[in-house]
Amino acid sequence: MLVVTTENVPGYRVKEVKGQVFGVVVRSRGLGGNIMAGLRSLVGGEITEYTQLLEEARRHAVDRMVKNARVMQANAIVMMRFDSSEIGQTMSEIVAYGTAVVLEPVS
């Protein structure tokens, strides 16, 4: 499935718009990860435990979004974006969203 952040795809035209599609993931770091991240925050620099958590959460959100687009019989997602927020102090919500479409090659 083609997933792009642009409105148009060179060489293709939108044949049909299926509608809004999204994938949501809520993740929490385990106690050990939170302790390590807390210790790293004291000295500064990248907190790799959280970076890995968010990278994995984004991948899962995109996978869920693609799965939803396939159910809608789309072959592409355009205008894909991410949004994130925190729930409480220990959980992160990642949302991948876009427009599910059917693309066809331009003749």
C-alpha cells in the first residue's frame, strides 16, 4: 500500500476517495525503562528508551491505518500525518491518519 504525505502522487490520479482512515496506539514504558530514562534525563542528551518506544508506536499506528484502508478497499493513503499526545504521565498516544483512496495510473 502506497502511503504518502502529499495530496497527489506523480503519475497517478485519484479515481475514488474512500474516506478518512486512522490507526491509534497507546503505549507505556515499563518501570525499568522509566527509571533508566529518568536517570538519563539527569545528564541530558537523547533518551533512547523513549525514542525507541515512539518509533515502534509510529510503526504500529501506520500498520493499523493501512489495515483499515485495506478494509475500505483502498490502494493508497494520501495526506498522511501523525499526531501524538500524553495520557497521564506515563502513556503516549500516537495517531497516524490520512485519506484512503483508490489510485490509478495516468495514461
